[in-house]
Amino acid sequence: MAKGKYDLRVYPGFRAITLLCLVILYSPLIVVMAYSFNASPSITNWEGLSLRWYADVFTGPESAKFKAAARNSFVIALIAATVATAIATLSATAILRGGKFRLRTVSFGLISLPLMVPEIVTAVATLIFFNAIGFDRGLLTILLAHITFCIPFAYLPISARMQGIEATYEQAAMDLYATKRQAFTRVLLPLMAPGIVSGFILAFIVSLDDFIITNFVKGAGVETLPTAIFGAVKQGIKPNIMAISTMLLGVSVVMVTLSWLISRKDRKT
Amino acid sequence: MTSKTNDAIEVRNAVKRYGDFTALKRVSLTISDNEFFTLLGPSGCGKTTLLRMIAGFEDVTEGGIFLFGEEIEGLPPHKRPINTVFQNYALFPHMTVLDNVGFGLEMLGKSKSEARKRAGEVLEMVQLSQFSARKPSQLSGGQQQRVALARALAPRPKVLLLDEPLSALDLKLRKAMQIELKHLQKETGITFIFVTHDQEEALTMSDRVAVMSAGEVQQLGDARDIYERPRNMFVADFIGETNLLEVTVDRIEAGRAACHLGGGHRLTCDAVDGIGAGAKVHMSLRPERLFLSSAPTESESLKARVRENIFIGTDISTILDLDDGPEFRVRASNSSRGTSRVFEPGTEVFVNMEQGAARLLVD
């Protein structure tokens, strides 16, 4: 079938369109990555290869600001992804394994709806909410907001995985004298692990790179990496921003690769 | 009810309803200890529902289920000393074969080493010792099937439930497993309740068979009973091949019923309780109990014309047109004796009955 008449490659212009898409998608990233290694302080003139802007990120005049922002970002992403993954795992278990209960479809809708709501709306609403209950803005408000919007991202891969696990596995476990809890921990949870890891990684990346909501709910003086970068860019783009962006890209690539490797290993066994 | 009895399972007036749909209509049956019992029926007849009720995965709408005289309704599956071999095996993919088989014992609170020791013994019993370190996905379908069996047998259940466990295997392996299952049952002395839609499988393995249809037990008996003395149309038609003829009973005399077909042919067979003179009922004629001849061998031989002969390996099946009657099938074994009774298409022949070929059926 690979070379049959349904082979996409026979359509005229297939190769050209594919190339165009790839160029549009990746050329900005490649430009940023290339210029992060530029020796020049200019962002348009190439003066030779150098790591000076990477050094600048860690030791330059703005390094303290960036380090604090990076620490905030990673701590928030780690906690938010962990909590969101735990909540998503329990929700998926309840919605997919709780039998038929009223509001089951509604529950599923409610948990995935935030993905469809424009982020700016969520941001404004979250800000208004914190104001209304008199919650001081700071790291904690960022964390709470991140946990909330990470849940649907963690939920999707977890529930997708769980849907692929037949209920007979748990029935077999219970038939073999396992209690409901043991069937969950000994059978369902290990089978769900690849979905849980994917959910965690997705939530982590989404939290790490969130700007709009964070910008609304962060307190004065508290920055995450995206808001710190935005703040720096407002005073003009310097190549150190490109170095930071390249490193962030690296983190994302590593995590996505990790997630892929885990799911591949799972498929082999 | 706490008195100990010798009945492994008693299903008493069990009803199962899903909303408006009744999956099981007041079923009562008793399964003895150490019996190989089969629930046989087409899909949707309620056999799997009944099995799942015994396992504890479905509750009983009305009535009760008793295990050695003790009511088990209300007990969750993990508190019933009953294990199941699932149709799709449901082996835990993340555990080795040995851990799969030892799982039940571990859940019963046995130590890991004890569970493994017993698991090893059971794997030996199903000849899979050399695969104990593998994952289920590394085994063939037949091997997985045996692991599922070993896993369910390892905790020494009082009753073993088997939900169409052989349906995914190819014919040869299935036949081998039928014999092996039968031997395992005798060896372990555990009561087996086997669910299948394959009548040949049911007849081969079972001590007793309950034929089910539309949520009811149509007939319960040993293989010979069910095959040779089907009680009604459904059982006669479902088990094996048969000719169903509409007959009118003329009179009953000395345990024999004299009947006639629409075309006026006369036939006599054993009388059956509940069918009296004047009744219009169906008669079942097993094709392998009929034989053809060029001249009538008895007064009741039916005149017919050969339409077609079909070669099916062990047998030759002949399709006949009865004079003023329906289509008819006769089987002759593919042996020198059998083939001497096969005639060319178009030939006028006579259909003769062996003792017990005909059976009157309650509709």
C-alpha cells in the first residue's frame, strides 16, 4: 500500500508545500538559535561565533534577575505539574472508571473546557477572583493559577491512556482477591504510568512557558522567566534574550524527547 | 442458609434486569462439586451474565446465588473463593508470567516467595515453566491462554469460571486444549463452569450442559441427553444438525406416537410427555441416524429424490426432496459402508430411520 494510488506524494506540489510549512515553522527558531552564538551585541550583524551571551546570562548585569526568574519558573512548573497531574489522574479514574453517574459527560466537558477558553479571559477572571477574595498577589497566586490551568493539559494524555486500558484488567485483579484500592495501585496505575508521565511533562512545559496568566496574577517584583524576558525585551532586544530562549527551547526538546522515549519503551514491552 | 451441601453452586430463581431489559429470567440450577458444567447458548442468551453474577461482577436483581450452601450475593468479587479465566485472558502486561500467576496468592496475603513457589508449580502443571520470566506479550495466544488458566487455578479456588476461553485459538489448538482442560478439571477436583457458544466444545468436555436461550435454561442434562433427547425446537436446532418436520400426532399407543407428515407420510417414534393425540408439533430427525436405500426397508420408509451430495471429509451429506414435503438432509460416513448408501443426484431413493432417529419436540 505504501506506493499505492493513495500515496500522498503523487499530488503535485506536495514537496514544495511541505518545505514551505517547515520553513515558516522553524526559520524564526533557527535565526534565534544562530544569533544566540553571535559575538556581536547587534542582533542583525553576524560577527563570528561566541558564547559571550550565554556567559552574559549567568554573569552579566541582568544575571541576578534572570536566575531568580528561572528559579521561580522551575519551582512553579514542578509543583504545578505535580499537583495538576495528581488531580488529573484522580479525575480520569473517577470519570472513566466510576461507572455511569449523572453529570459524567458534564464533568468531562468542564475539565477540558479551559483549553477552549481564550487565555486572556482566564487571566482576567483569575485576577478578578484573587482581588475579590482579597488574596495578595505573589508567588502563591502564580502557583495556584498554574495548577488550575495545567489540569486539562495533564488530563488529556492520562485519560487517553486510560481509555485504552480495558476494564477487564481491574476485574481480573479483583477476581484474584485484590481490593479496589489494590487493583488501582497494583494494576491500573502501572498501566497508566506512560500517560501520567506524558501528562506531567505537558503540564510542566505549559507552566514553564506561560506568560499571559502569569503576567496578570504575579505580584509586583515577582517574575517568572517569560515575564522577565518580556520585561527585558521592552527595553530593546539584546542577544542574551536569544541565549535564554535557546536554553528554554533546549529544556522543552529534552522533555518532549524523554516523554517520547518512555512511551516507546512502553510499546515495546 | 448456612448448612453445608455438596452443591458447589446453587442459582436460585435468579433474575437480572438492566432497566427494562431482562437478561436473565428466573434461572435456577445446581452445579455439583467436582463437576465440569457448561453454559451453552448463542450470544445474548444470558450465559455470560450468569457467569459474571457468580463471579460477583454483576449483582442479582432477584433471587440468590449460593456457594456450598452459603449465600454469596453482596460479597465483592475479591471476597469470593471463585476465580475466572477471562475471554481475552486479561493478563497483566506489566508483570512477568510468574508474577501474574502468583498475583492471587499475594493478594490473599501469602509471602512473595510462597506465592512464587506455588506459581511455579502451577506453571509446571500447564507446561509453561520455561516461560515464567517472560512478559505475556512475548507469548503466543495458546501460551497466554494457559497462563490465564494457571493464574486462575493458583489460589486453589472452590469454583473456576471460564468465559469462552478457547474462542481465540485455532481449531487444532482448541481441540487439544479441550482435552487438557478436561484433564485439569479431573486432576484438580475443582468445579469448572464453562461458558461457550460452541456446541461441539460443550458436548466434548462437559459432565452436564445447560442450554440457554433468551435468558432461560432450555434444557439441562448430560451431553447424550441433550443431543439425543432434545426437549424443544431450540435445543434440537442449536445442538448439531437436524431435520425439523411438522407432524400431526394421530394416536399414542404403548409409549409410541404414530404421526403423519403434511404429505401423508407416516412415521412412528417414542412418545414424549406433554404431547398427546391431535397435537401439531415438530419432529427432529438426526441426519446421521438416517440412511438411504434403493428399495424400502420398512413400511415407514420415506420416498425421496436425491438433489445434491456434499463431500465434507468425514461424512457425505445428501440433500433430498421429499415427495410433497420439505428439503431433507441425510448423512453417510465416508467409509465403504457409508458410501454404499450414497446415490447419484436425480435418483429415486428411500429414507430409512435407525432406532431413536426421530424425536418429538415441545415448541
